[in-house]
Amino acid sequence: AIRMTQSPSSFSASTGDRVTITCRASQGISSYLAWYQQKPGKAPKLLIYAASTLQSGVPSRFSGSGSGTDFTLTISCLQSEDFATYYCQQYYSYPRTFGPGTKVDIK
Amino acid sequence: QVQLQESGPGLVKPSQTLSLTCTVSGGSISSGGYYWSWIRQHPGKGLEWIGYIYYSGSTYYNPSLKSRVTISVDTSKNQFSLKLSSVTAADTAVYYCARVRVDYGDYVYDYWGQGTLVTVSS
């Protein structure tokens, strides 16, 4: 199975900050990567797929980049509703695997 | 607007079989281009992919659970189901059903149920 890692595991930020989360795959996955946002007690929400394609309805302050083994999720100007946990997920091979998550909380 | 709703017992005894159903509304489960998936999340932990099914019955399972998992589909009821046998406390988790959109090789989980907590305990 492909192992996904994320860094950092958690951090504190302020509204208006530009934040970047990194995801790394244990082997190359081309651009077969998605990012999800999860708030406490809620289901994950799809933000980005194909490493950089914004899901319909997701604000443009979210962006993704990368290919191969290294990927990033960037939030250009953090809003109050963005405090959540973010997961990357590969769909290059089976079994599908998720990263351990990055929790973004309020500084 | 597609909606998914999990249902089933919230408490299962050890060694028994966990059974959950996901009812899909706002769209047909028989529509091509979608898989129907189960994902779980242990309390306070990350997400674990269990598997998915196509409306035709083709399935893909996580090898770590494959010997105990069955996912099935009932197109007449617009539902799909999860059975996990021989459960232990390690199977205690929130179970989510989700739709997987297949788009030029991209498999993305675009609609999710709200999740249901299943506790394994005697």
C-alpha cells in the first residue's frame, strides 16, 4: 500500500494568513491526489482533485500543486471557516490511502 | 442534490457482523460513472478506505479488511450495504458512505453521508 504522510501534523494560524500543508507519497502517484477538509463531527468535504483541480463551489483561496510524490495545499488568505483538519488521499493504486491529517487551529 | 444516509445498529457485539446500509437520494445508483464507497474513521483518528462497488456489482476492497468485508448493491432500493464480520473493539469507528465520481481517471469522493458511529462492545 502507498503510505501518505503530511506535515505539519498541526499548527496554529491567524485569519488572513497564507498557509501551506505538505503531503508526500511513499511512491510516485502522478497527479492522482485529492484534498479533503473535515470539521469536527462532520463528514470530509472534497476541496481539490487531480492535485490541482478545484472542486466546484470551493473558494478560490484554496489551491493545490505537485505531482509524483510531493504535493501542497495552500490557503491564500485563511478565513474563520477554514479552521479544520485537512487530509490528502491518493487514488493511484489500491488500496486507496489517506494521509494522517493536518489540523489547523486558531492562534 | 445527491444525498447519502447511513443506517444500521450503533452497537454490535464482538464476533458478530456489523451491517450498515447507505440510502442514496437525488440520483440513481445505477448511473454510470460512479462507484459507491465505505470509509471509516476510528475515534480521533484518520480516514480508512474500506472499499467500493459499482452498480453492476464489481467490488474493490482494502486488503487489510478483505477477508471480513462484503459490499453489495440493491439498485431497486437505490441502496448499497456494508457487512463486516467477526468484529472486535478495533472496528469501533464512524462509518461513512460516499459517492465516488470517476472522471477521466480521477476517483473523487464528492458526496458523503453524515456518518454513523458503530461501537463494538458486549
